Amino acid sequence: MSRPGRYIVIEGNDGTGKSTQVAMLADYFRARGRVVCVVEEPGSDDPEKSTPVANELRRIVKNGNLVRSSEINVALFSAARRELWREKIQPALQRGEIVLSARNYISTLAYQGYGDGLDAEEIMRMTKLFTDERYLQPDAMVVLTLSDTQRQQRIAERGHIAQPDTFESREQSFQDRVNHAYEAIAAERNIPVLSAAGAPEEVHARILDSIARYL
């Protein structure tokens, strides 16, 4: 009998090392003989982790020069989310693969909900409309956190961004609301919160310890 697919999500604010940890988990599972599908919401610079449609939507989302409402951002994220769910995540789970995702709908609750003040129930209504219960209930999820100073340092180490980012360039009060959001949402939904401080290997060990009972 083939092993069931597993959907694992690494969440957290920008700069907490989600992509690094997803890559380390991918290596971990592949070394143990599992087939792994890695995705990034709402898209990725790596075409293997996304689809052309999701990447076009991501390009719009990330363009800070395009002035638009928070409601439109939720619609864009929801469309990208449906594309990734239908074209990448769901088929991989049906094949029995380990699906690792950097971000899911928790980020929309944090940024557009807590950050911009949109109604959380409306965000969830859109998410349910565009995905399904399997998407909404990952087999395991963790939220990574860092102090604002540590996050900003990591972001600065990435270097200059040629095009202003829609969210990274927002005012400090917005960033503060988003930082608070992740821990608040995790508490509401009983999602483990893990420190992203320290060496990547240390964070990796924390994640493995947290998700082991779900695998």
C-alpha cells in the first residue's frame, strides 16, 4: 500500500527563513525515500515551485508601484492559491508525496486581516471558495518568529530590491500589526510557534521535533 501524502506548511513573517527551512525539510524527506513537492505562495522565482499563472499573479502582487485596494490583494492571493492548490498541491498529495509550502492562507489573515483591517471571516470565505478543507487543514504547520530587529537585519542582508515590494515597503505600524498577527493567529488556531533565531540547523531541529507526531 502506498503511503499517504502529507501537506506541511512553514509560516511566518518575511525574513524568518521559511524558504530555507522548507529546503532543509525537502532534503530531509528525500534522504528518507519520499517524493517531495515544494511550493511557495503566491508564487516563486523558481518555476518548479509554482505555475506560470501563479507567477504572473505574484508579479502583480509584489509590484509596489501598482496602487490597489486590500480587497483586490485578497482576490489576487486567492486566485494564485487556487492555481497552486489545483495544479501543484492537490495532485501531489493524491500521488502520496510530501508537499512542503512556504506560506498559506495564514499570511493573508496576517497581512490583509490584521495589517490592513479586512474582516477575517471574509478572507476565510474567499479561501474556502477557492480551495477546500484539505488545503485548510494541513497535516502539520508551524509559525516561525523573530524579533523585528533580527527580521530587518536578515531582510537587509538580501541586498537592494530594484522594485519596491508591496508589503516590505509599508510603514512600521503596518509591520508591527503583522508581527503581532502571526502569534495571535497561531494562538487562535493552536499552531505551534517556533523561534527562527539561531543557525538554520537549530531551527530545522525545532521544526522536526514539532511536526514529528503528525507524520
